[in-house]
Amino acid sequence: MFTPTSKNGLRALKVFYGLFVVFLYTPIVLLLLFSFNSGQTPVFPLKSFTLRWYRELLANHELLGALRTSAEVAAGSSAVAVSLGILAAIVLVRRRFFGKGAVSALLISPLVVPYVVFGISLLILFQALSIPLSIITVMIGHVVLSLPYTILVLVPRLERIDVALEEAAKDLGASGWRTFRSITLPLILPAIVSAFMIAFTLSFDEYAVASFVIGRQVTYPIYLFSQLRFPSRLPQVIAVAVLVMTASILVILGTEIGRRMAERKLGAELESGPAGQL
């Protein structure tokens, strides 16, 4: 990690960070401004303040249907990805077996595969197996994409939990399932919530893979890109984009704050140990 060695270096680093933040969030601020502009084209100067585009998008049943489809796909794929991520994390952390490194690399490999290539591969696979394209096929693709993120969130949390807690529960007669339900699950629950929200956000906004394996139904990103061809619908697209981005930012911030608070609480409990519990 880069560490400044002088006051000028520290000042330059702060300026660079400030410019980076401005560059990163300026497009979001511009979208927010244009979503309240009465004009149909996103250009300056702004004409006047209006809520017309938000009212129109609430009456757009096609748009609302696309949002509902994306929410269903994201919820289903995230639940499956987190469930598989929990099993994979337990195996990678608590078990020793030959080829563990290779298995771990295989599970993380979707992170380095281009989404377009992955989408085409899934399309060829589904056609070869005569599987009709639908939201189920989109869920399958999103499970594969989300699984590495869930593993990367769950494995570090599970590594911080002392295995002696689980062994003590088993010594007292608890079964493997009872030990997981009463000991492991409560301790990794904050990580599970974080993993679910990350997977949900990734699936909800994903376009490349969904565009190849979706059937007749349309997800929100696909609908969004299709409407960019019609200038008259651009204000509605901007308004819904603002709503989705705002919701995503709030969810991610809330989840991260909750995760950090839970991490500090867990760290304090683990540091206190048995002596602190007596």
C-alpha cells in the first residue's frame, strides 16, 4: 500500500482521492438532476423542476414488469448462490482434501471469464440440452456469476471462527446439523446477509449474460438498453435508473455498516474468550 512520506505527498494523495470521488459520482449526480428536468433531452441549461417522469414510470406496466422479473431472478439466484456458498466455504475452511487449491480456483474462476463469453457458452449448452430459455436459465447463469462473491465473503468470516467452539458442541453431544444451526450459523449470519445483498445487486443489474439466455420475458437491464433507442422514453429511463441506483447504494451501505458492526462485536466476543464469558 502506498504511504506518503511528506506533508506534500499526503496533500497530493488527498487531492487525488477527492478528484477520483468526483469523477466516480458525477454521472450519478447528473442523472439525478436530469430526472427532475422538464425537458426531454438531458442537456444544460435545465428547464424547470418536474416529477412528471417519475409519475409516468409508475404508470408504465412494461417497465414495472421488467423490474419485477429482475427482482424475482435476483432473489432466486441469490438464495441458491448463498446456499451453495455456505457449503463451499465450510468444505474449503473445515475440510482437508487433495486438490483443495484446484477446487478453490475452479469455484472462483467465473470472476475472470468475460460475461459475453460466458453468456454465449450458456446459450450453446442450453440449446444442446434442449432446455428452453426462460428466467430459470437466467437464474442458473447468475448463480454461477454470484457464487464466487459469496465464497469470498463467507470464507474469511468462517476462518475467524474458532473451530474449538464447534468441537465443544460436538463433545457435548450435538449433531453436525445442530452444531451448524446453533453455533456456526449465528456467527456467520452477518456475512450471509452481506453475501446475499451483493449477489442480489449483481444479478439485478446484470445484462450481458441475461441478454443471451433470457426467453420472452424481459429483465430490467434489457428493458433499459432497449428503450435507449427512443428519445421520448429517455426521461423515464433516467428516472428509473436514479431510483435503482439510489436503492442499490442504500442497500449496500446499510449492509456494509451492519456487517462491520457485527464483525466488531464478534471480534470482541472472540477476544474475550471463555474467560470473558464466565
